[in-house]
Amino acid sequence: MKIELNDTEITHILDALTGRINDLTDTLAMAGDPEIEDEIAALEELSFDLFESLHRDDDFAGSAEATGLAFVQAGIDAREEVKASSMAAERRNERLMKGTVTGMISNDPIDW
């Protein structure tokens, strides 16, 4: 079964669930019944699911793999940006320009 709800309706349902959970929690404090604990857990799970559906971005059409790749690429870009602006990079570039640091040493036998 599928029910279409707007944001206001979901908010009202969440408020009602919160009220019922609070009532059951008060009852549980007095009675200590395990069935009430189970009902509270089920209502909290439903509340979390509704909250998630209310705040979820349904316009996202990408896959988990594409999201992961974008995340990794963002990390690579950020690291390169930090490396480019670091003091060590500036010192290394200065030494390379002055000739105090040799360039890349090749492991090619022709260069031996």
C-alpha cells in the first residue's frame, strides 16, 4: 500500500507519534511491561522513517558508486590544494629554482 502525504501531514503524524511515545514512556515507568517497550521501539522506528522521508532529497539520481567517486575526487582535489599552498611546497619550489635540490632521480640505466 502506498499513501501520498505532504510535508504538513507528515509533520502532524510525527507530532502524534511523539505524543504517543511520551505517553507510553510514562506508562512504562510505572508498569515496566516489555510489550510497552516493544511498542515504543516500533513507534520510534516509524517516527525515524517518517522523519527521514520528510528530509530526504528525492531529486538525487546518482548511484552510490558515483557518489563514492565524487567523494574520493573531492578529497584528492582538497589534498592537492593544500599541498600547493603549504609552506613545505613553497620551500621545495624555492630550492628547486635555486638548484639546491636535484630534480627527479631516474632509476633508468641510461641515466647511470
